[in-house]
Amino acid sequence: MVMDREQKRMISATEVFVRKEMLKDGSGHDWWHIWRVWNLALKISESERGNRFLIEMAALLHDLDDWKLGGDGNFTKTKNWLETLKISSKTISGLTEIVSQVSFKGAGVENIPSTPEAQIVQDADRLDAIGAIGIARTFAYGGSRGRPIFDPDIKPERHDDFEAYKRSAGPTINHFYEKLLLLKYRMNTETAQKMAERRHRFMERFLDEFFREWDERAEI
């Protein structure tokens, strides 16, 4: 799909708006996370197709009302911004529907996107949650919430509903088992499945080394 001049203007304006809103975030959901997801979504869409305007806009807006950042669940900021762009109510509804399907909601919660565009944006967001960058973001988020790195007495949980997942406050290492190591198997597109392989293996190597160091005892 070739975008017209007005759609390109809206994307450029949204980039500026979201950059200003998210630049100083310290939880791993800053502007550069948005930028990476945006670019990953574009890369995936090269082979998986989809409506490019919807993909770019949803990728840029996907964390604006995220519950982890204080979102109210009604996509208030997103809708207000889109209304300033004079986007049709139908398109606003379509974009908020895509965004609502992006976030992981618990290991036991089925969250299969309903459109190709939502599949692509969800895959892009999940790719940025794994690998070296995913590891860095995970510890940034845990630190921003005052969570310990690891506690061997607190075991990972399987969250069977979204509310239980949102209430979770376990150590950061647990998050690998509660979410990150599952994502390779929950990519929607063939392109993202291939991209996830290397990132997944890196996380496995990291965890092997983490527990090796954790279990070391100094020799006297």
C-alpha cells in the first residue's frame, strides 16, 4: 500500500509527539523502544504486507496508554492525539483495537491478534522484549519498580488472567520464565519467528551464565 501525503504527515507528527511523551521514561518503554518497534514492524511488513499506515501509527502509539505506565485502559491519550489529527472515528477505532492487542497479558492468557497489522505490531513489540535489548529492558523495568534481581525462594508463576499478571511483583529473573522465554513460540508471522531464534538463544546463554555465577562459591 502506497501512503498519501496526508498519511505521511500524520506519521511524522505522531513521531514528534510520541518522542516528546516517552523520551525520559526509565522503565524500558522510552522513545528508543518505540523507535525500535516501529522499525521492526516496518521490517516485518516488508514480507508480511498489511496496511502500512495502520502498522506505523500503531507501532508509534502502542505504549502511550500502556497500563505499566499509568494508562487508564480507555486509550485516552491515544484517542485525544488522533482526534487532533482529524482522523476518522473508524480509523481511530481500528488503531486502538490494534494497540489493545499488543501487550502480553499472562502465560495462560490467549492473546491472538485479529488482523495482520496487529500481528505485525505485536511481533515487533515482542522481539524488542527478548535478546540482549530485552534483557536490558527487563532489568530497567524491574529496577524502576524496586524489584530484586533474583530471590531463590520466590518461584516463577503462571498467570492465568490479566489481573494476576498485572499484580505480579516477583524478582526480575522470574520474568524470563513468566514471559520472555515464551515469546519465541508466540510470534504470529514467519518473519518474526525467524528473527526471534537468535534472540531467544542469547537469553538462554545469559541465564546459564547468571545461574553459574550465582552458584559459585569462593575458594579459600
